[in-house]
Amino acid sequence: MQCQECQKTFTITNQDEEFFKKIKIPIPRQCPDCRQQRRLAWRNERFLYKRNCDFCNKEMISLYSADSKYKIYCKDCWWSDKLDALEYGIDFNLKEDFFNQFNNLLLKVPRLGFIVSHGENSDYCTYSVYYKNSYLCISGVVGENILYSYWVNDSTDCCDCATSYKLEKCYECLDCNNLFHSLFCKDCENSSYLNFCTDCLGCNNCIGCIGLRHKDNYIFNKPVKKDEYHKYLIK
């Protein structure tokens, strides 16, 4: 089939058709990638706006723009006991369209304008918990001095990293765990002083290496003496 969105060709198998028939939904007219994009379109992580709380009118940073049709509250108002849930409750009418009624409910129920918890000097970090002195980070839990990173947890002094845990003094590290003072690494773990490495475990002082295990002083997967390594490093 041809995707009605991106015009790419995608496959619908017999098993797919049986499944769609079983749960009584039509065969999709969009490819899997476009369908996934549509599912995720509701979640805003990266665009921040300045607006006022719809309850107390205090200025705040928000995931919703000032012209949003939803009710947006600051965290102090949203978590307070000032709100009464019965004020925005509605009766469900079986004779009316469910989605129209659900949408009306969404328009009435207040939304938390910015999702962050126990942060300190990290006002521009979204979906983060226990972040301190950090800026423009997303979905991290416990971090200090983190910049421009996504899903970086239990880490300190890092920039431009993603989906990693227990990093310290790292830059451009992706899918890594327990790294110290490393740059441009991917899928590395329990290592220190790595540069441009991939899939290295338990390694130290390596440059441009792939797939090493418990090695020290390697350059492009070849062992070198310690003094040679440091001479190469300062070139």
C-alpha cells in the first residue's frame, strides 16, 4: 500500500488484516512511521513558552503557548487544594459522540503548565526530577550542571548527552552508562577518558576504538604505550 501522508510504500500482511478485522478497525492508510509520528504529536517536550497561569495569572514558563485553548495552571495552583474536581466534571451522554464529549472534558480540566519536580535553578528543564543548575534538558532524573541533554540520569557536569546513566564530565555521549571524562561515545560502559569510542566496556584512555573489553591506552583498536597515548592526545 501507499502511505497517504508521505507517499512511501508499506506492507499490510494477512496477519495484519486478520488483526484489524478482529478488533474491528479499518486498515490503516498511513505507513508505520507516519502513524507513530501522529501518536506522539500530542507530547511537547522541546518548545517552551512564556505565558500566565489561568488561575492566579502569575507569569510562568509553560509547555503550552499563550493562545492555547486549554486551561493551563502553574504548578503551585495545580497542586494546591484550591481546585475542586467537581467544577469541571461533566455527565456522559450515551446518545452523543464519545470523542466530542471527551474533547469537551479535556478543554475544561486544568493542565499542569510545566512538568518538573524538585528542581533547583533549572527552570527550563522539562519532565525532569531533582535537577540542579541545568538548562534545556528533557526527561532526566537526578542531575547537576547538565546542559542540552535528553534522558540523562544520575549525572553531573555533562552537555549534549542522551539516554545515559551515571555520566560525569561527558560531552556528546549516547546510550552510555557509568562514564567519566569522555567525549563522543556510544554504547560504552564502566569506562573513563574515552574519545570517539563505540561499544567499549571497562576501558580507559582510548581513542577511536570499537568493541574493546577491559583495555587501557588504545588508539584505533591498537595498543600503545602510555607516553605514546598522551603524545597523541595533545596533538
